Amino acid sequence: MHLPHSPNTSNRRRFLRLSPWTAGGTLLLAAALLQLAARKFTGFAQWYAVTVYPLIVGTLGRLTGLFPFSVVEIGLYALILFCLFCLIRNFRRPAKLLSGAFLIASALAFVFTVNCGINYYRKPFSAGSGLTIRKSSTEELYTLCSYLVDQVCAAKDDLDALSPYEGQTNATPAPTLSGLNRYGASGREAMEHLGELFPDLDGFYPRPKALLVSRILSVQQLCGIYSPFTVEANYNREMPRYNIPHTICHELSHLKGFMREDEANFIGYMACIGSDDPEFRYSGYLTGWVYAGNALAKADMDAYIRLHQKLPPEAVVDLAYNNAYWNHFDGKVAEASPRMNDTYLKMQNQTDGVKSYGRMVDLMLAYYAESLAGTEP
């Protein structure tokens, strides 16, 4: 039997038609209010980072960590297919398409805010680490770089003790699945060990994930990416191998709420050099040399050249392969990616944009100086 529409039925259908706009607007407003609170209310972001965010990592991060693949990567492909399906099905109903797109964008903005955006306004890692950041002389920078070269040599010798290491070339086989799993396990152990030294880094770490289609990152000249939508640490499995350990630890540091790239680089460095895995120590010290060496080259090129000549030949091979690999992806996408990243960082309270990566050297100098002070009688 067909009954005529009642007023209640009509109102209910009208509500359903408006609900994507209502739900999306509510989520967008909530995200805006949380961002405003993080920016304007002193202490809110720090409180959130140490109380609420760890619960998110311990639940959503633990859940997605059960899967051996990147959930956000598969989710991205699924979202693209879903959007294409909706577009084909509703191309004659633009209002419905627009409301659906608004709801999806608002939901993503809300999830980004609660799982990432607020953390940009927490206290920096250096504030809780006890490190004193100060201006350093070129001589102090040279001393740090000399130390790093010595440690690269020692780490390379440790690699040789396991198997003769010749550096990576085009003929070097890609990491196997078991090798990637080992990297992930060593990365988690390195971060857990670092958490014993720095309480802000203590706690649970989910499994880091290699992207199945890592070329997505390579064309953007990215080593890794943190997914706030699934609370995952993702990395590029195709990039030069010495980058992988440091990148894993870098991305895992974001899961402790430290979103600033300069601090994540430093935390990754510290985790690697304290690891029991010789590949991680080699990755950490060689990455540290790259950052500090670049700073030295700007200050004193002759001093940089002298130290560069002391690097093991295998490390020179690795650095040459690294440069050749990333140069291969130079192009419009690679040119646009740093500009987009620069804009993104500035929007998230990193006013120096991509230049903030250079501050890693100041943190390394501070840690090296305090380490020397700790060894004095």
C-alpha cells in the first residue's frame, strides 16, 4: 500500500539532505576551535600532546600497526576509487557531489587537527631534553664534523665485521621483505631505548611501514611521511638504503607528538647512533655528517674538503649514489614539492619553513658539547 508523505517524513528527508553540510560544518568548526586553542591558549597544546595524543597513538596507532602494510596508502587508493564512483553515479547531481566532498574534506581536516596539527604548538623537544641551544663558532662546528667522520669510519668497520660493505650502487639489490621487517624492528627498539634517556620519548611505538608504491614519495623527493589519518610512520623503501634507518626513527618521533622537522631529524639521529644495529649507527652518523658538513661547507669550504677526504670510500660511494638517485627525480613535481612543504610548515607555526631543517645542527652541537662536559673530571 502506498501512503502519502507525512510532514514528519518530509522533514526527515530534508534533514538527511542537509546532514552532510551540517556534519561537515560541525567538524570544520571543531577543528578551527582546537587550532585556535592550540595557538592562543598557553599550555593547551602541551597538555594535549602529553595526555590526549598518547591515547590516540595507543589505540588507533596500535590498531593500524597490526597490519603489515600501510593502511593510509591502501585507504588513499580506496578513497580515489570511491570518489570516482560517486562522481560517475552522481554527475547529474552536483549539489550532492559538493556536499559529499565538503563532508570528506571537513572530516580529514578534523582528523588532521586532533592527530597532528595541535602538536605543532607544544613545547619543543629541546625544552624538555635539557639541551642548551646557543650560537657556536666555526671551530666548534669543525670539531663536531671531525667527530662525525671518525664515527662514520667506526660504524663502517662494524658493518664490515658482519659482511664486507662496499657502498650502494645501481647493482645493489633492493631490500627484501625480511630486511624491511628487520629495519622496522630495529627502529622501534632504537626509539624505545632513546625513551629511556628522554622521558618525552618513552612509550609504545607502532610498526613503521614501507609504502608499496614508494615512487609516490620519490617523485616528491621525500624519504618518509607521517600519516595523521591512520597514525602511521611511512617510509620510502626505494630510496638509498643508508637513509632508511634514520627516516624510520624520524617518522616514529612524530608519533610522540614532535612534529617539527628539525627536531624529528635530531631525534632520528640520536636514536640511530644509540642503536645496537650497525646499519642504524652508520645511517645516523652519516646523516649527521651530511647536515653538519653542509653547514661547515658554507662556513669554511677548505675545512669541509679536508674532512670529506677522511670519509671511508664506501661512504663516499653511498653519498654519490644518494645524490644521483634524487637528481633522477628532478622535475616539476620535485620543484613544486619543496614549495608546498615550505608553505605547509609555515602554516603550522614553523615560520622559517624548510629552513628549519638546518636547526638540527644546533641541536647536534648542543648535545655534543654537553657530552664532552659530561666526560670532564
